[in-house]
Amino acid sequence: MEPLEIFTVETTEPSEAASYESILKDIISELAFSRTIGRIKVRIRPEDSLFMMVILLRRGLPPIKAGEISDTEFDREHAKVVITVRDEKTIPQFLDRLWEQFGRQNVIQPERNIIEVAADLETVDKFIAELIVDDPEKTIRGRLADMAIRATPEGFRIRYHSLDSGKFVFVASEDTMQQDWIDEANVMLKELEGDDS
Amino acid sequence: MAAVLEPYIYEGGIHKHSLILELLEDLGGYLVQKTPASTEVTLVMLIPKKDVHLVEDLCKKLLGKLTPAPLTGTEVAVVSPTLASHHLPHSACDIAEYIRRGGANTNMIGLARGMGRRVALSADYERRLINEHDVAVFSFGTFKDCIINKKPKLFEGIEIPIVVTGGPDIRTEEISGADIYVGGIGRVAHRMRKGPELDAMDVLNEKVGEIVNLKRENIAKDPLAVLPARLMKEVQEQVPDILNVLTPAPITLQLDGMRVKLPYDRYHEAVGNIVFDEGFILSDVANILPSKMKDYILVKIKRRSEVANI
């Protein structure tokens, strides 16, 4: 799936779709979402106070495991473990996890990509082997919720959403949520999936 | 007969700008607002019509720019249904900024419960605050149905002229309660700087200008007992504490009065006791009221017909 290969906005008054599309594009680019979303379809019926949005996400990035981006060794005196991190972007999260586990006074960062931990090698190795430093999927979920809330017309505070293996369905209204709307949104999702389903 | 005053904005270097102020004083004009920004200064002025060329010549000499500012001396309320990110900073702030370029002072008002369709409403306090202004500009969104059928209930109780902005093209008559509708300024999530957006803003300024002119003509039929600009000068001279107020416009002119940004309790008597050369005091010719905005003083000047015996 290409980024934003399908981008459809439907409104009761066809001329209003273009301006809503521009709002959505601004929000998507602001949240740096354009490469994450594969297909998106939005249907708005202001007379029913109804906003529906279905999104197919492109396959997300796998979680970053600490073991895959770092090497561990004892320093010369065998007093502490030296961790060399190869992926610089993840160092802040990496440090956070180590501080949580070993205490702040036991973890220092003498150089940009080197972290020293005052503990024995086996404990550190064991901890790092299981450690997931960053989970892009998780942050995407948070940002997706943020995007949906920003994109909804103001005042539509009754919301339904579901996210299941990269398929996001969102319905918002000012009135009580109706099962028909959720069903309609699911039909939209099916249409969006097209032949891929 | 007082001289006819023309509103202008000067933008130029701060160096020697005091020459303009001296000339303005000699000519009998008024400085409405002065905004210095590092080495630049913006002066909003009322200049006697027949002497505008003198100020123009001096501005040229100082390499500054003098442009007509038809909205000078007005206070405009830019009202958005809420202060949420759906309206701010774009488009409501862009609208306010553009109106300020016309010389007006603007106040952003976000209603507490103005969002949505069925649930939108305004509070009595908000209506009174909006009514203190000369013109209210309501900034709405993208959908025709909302603007025509749902949002006009926010106009209930608003007694000042109402300008409505929104995305779609709608005729003003379709929106009950609106005096003018300007399309092409709906909900946007970016700063308005594209050609069509700026064109729509120009139309907005023009329409607000038309409404202000209508109001001015209406006032001219039965003129105010004192010109707001003259009153401003008297406040500055007779209530010197106003010079210590740090807001950008300590005295905000309105078409039929002004907002004095001093605490009402401590200063309303001093403001009411301002003496004019003709012998009367301000409270004889104006209503001095507590403003709904903070604890400021609102002065509404009476018409000549109301104070005929003075």
C-alpha cells in the first residue's frame, strides 16, 4: 500500500468536501502521519451531526529491541558494564529504562553513544535481551486518537472507535451513538479495503 | 465646527518619529495608538483632512509608510464558538490580525459553550461583553447547514452589527440575524496566506469598513457631545495614571465611547470628573460604566440631543 493512495472526503454538500479535505491534510502533515496512513475515507453529514472516518494503516515499524541495537562488555577493571548503542535516536528511551531498573546513580552516559551501568554483566545482559526500547505502533495509536479528535467537527463529543490490525474506524456525533452509523462505517471500511480484504 | 479627521497608520523607523507626533499635535490631530517594536514603530493617528499632505510629506522624508486605516477608532469583537484548536490560532486569530491592519482594536472572545449544533449557546455575560464593542465578527466553519440553521442562535441578544465569516458561499439573507456574511474564511488548520484566503480577508475588511461607515453616518446625524479622540487626550492629561498602564491600548477608542483600562472602583470618579474647556465635566455628557472586561471602565458618550442644555 502506498502512502495516502486513497484519500476521499464525502459531504452532503459536495463543495464542502474540498475544504474539509484541506483541514485533514493539514492535520495529517502536522502529526507526521502521511507515511503511516495508506487509505483514508471520511464521510460527514452535518444535518445528522455525524462524522465518520475509516483509515487503513500501512504496515507499521516493528518494536525496537535493545539487544539488536547495542553491545555489552565489561570495562577493563570489571567494575561496570559498558553498553555501546548503535541507534542514536533511541538513547533517551534506553536511558529511561536503565534508570528505572538500576537506579539513576548506577547509570551514567560518559559519551553520546556509550552508557555505563554499575552492575554485573549477566544481570545487564539478561535485562537488555528482553528490553523493548521503543514501540512505534504504540505511539501511532496515541497519535491516531489525537488526529481523530482534531479532525472531528467541534462539539461532536459522542465517539466510537476501534483499531484492529491496522484498521481504524471512528464515528463521532453530538447525539446518542447509533448502531446504524457504526455499521455504515464498517461498510465504508470494507469498501476501502476493496480487493485487499 | 471641528475639523474632519482622517484615520491613518504610519509604519516606519523609530528614529525621529517624534517629529510626526509634534506635527500631529500642531495640526490638531490625535495619536490613537503607538506600538514600538525594536527599531520600528506603528502609529495609529487621526489627522485633520486638509493637512494630511503635510504629514504625508514628513513621512516620506522619514522613509516611512502612511496608509489609510478606515477602521481606526473602533473596537471589534472577534467571536469564535470556543477557544479550542478548531478555531485558534487559525482562522480566528488570522481574522483578528487582518482587522487590526485596518486600524481597529480587536478582542478575541471564545464562547464557553458555543461549539456544536444542537448544544451551542451563549451566556448572558458573553452577550453583554460582545455588546460593549462596535462590531462583532463571528468566525464559523465549513458547513452551510450549520451556519444557516444552527449557529444563528448565538446572535440572540447581540445588539451591535454582526459580521459572519465561514467557508461556503451563502447569501447574507439566508442567515437570520447577520448583517453581512463573508465566505471563503472557514475552518482551516494552517495560517491563511494563500491568494484566495487573503482575497476573502480583504473582502472582510471592506465589509467591516462599510458597517463602521454606516454606524459613523448614523452617529453624524446626531453627533456625540465629545469626540472620543478628544476625550482620550483629556483622559491622558487629567488621569495621568493611565500612562502607567502596560496594555497595548490603555485607552481603546470606540465609535461612541472608549474603554479605559483602569480599575473601575478606584478611577471611575476621576474619569467622570474630567473637565472640558467648555466648562462641563465628563459625567455630564457620558455614562461611566463598569466594563464586563476585567474591571475596566467603559465610557459611552451621550448624543448632543441628550445633553442639549450643556
